[in-house]
Amino acid sequence: MPRRLAFAVHLDHPVTGDHLILLPGDVPPRELAELITHPGAWHPDDDPDPEPDDPDTGDPEPDSPPADTDGDTPPAKPAARTRKARPDTD
């Protein structure tokens, strides 16, 4: 699957030396894509090397609760909000 740019990228063409501006959503040719090394330049939904799904491990069902990694620790409670005392301005 070709990778799409998430942001505009400025670079010089490796053969011609022309200054190029690639726009968000563009799918650059392979020789130009190899010059773009910043991972943030690419659209997050595009995976350059997708790993095949392993049927033995399988992903948990989306409706299932997260796995409990530490059974002795209760879940964290939100901190109570407090209000600072106002000095009298009378």
C-alpha cells in the first residue's frame, strides 16, 4: 500500500536538483519517499511494513474490557477538586 503524506514536504529532487513541494495527501514516487525520513510527515493510517496477523495470538474483541495486568491494585480514582479560599475584599 502506498504511503500518503500528512504534511507538506519540501525537498530537492535527487537527479534534477529541482526544489519540490509535496502536499498533504500526495503519494510520492518511491525514490522521493525514501528521502522523507521524518516519521511525522506520513499519514498515521499508512503502515510502511504491515506485519501479518498471527492467528494464534489474535486481537481481543473490541467490546472486551482491557486485560488486568495487576490484580492487587484497584483502579485509580479521579482526584477531588478543591477551591482556594478567597481573601475578603470588603
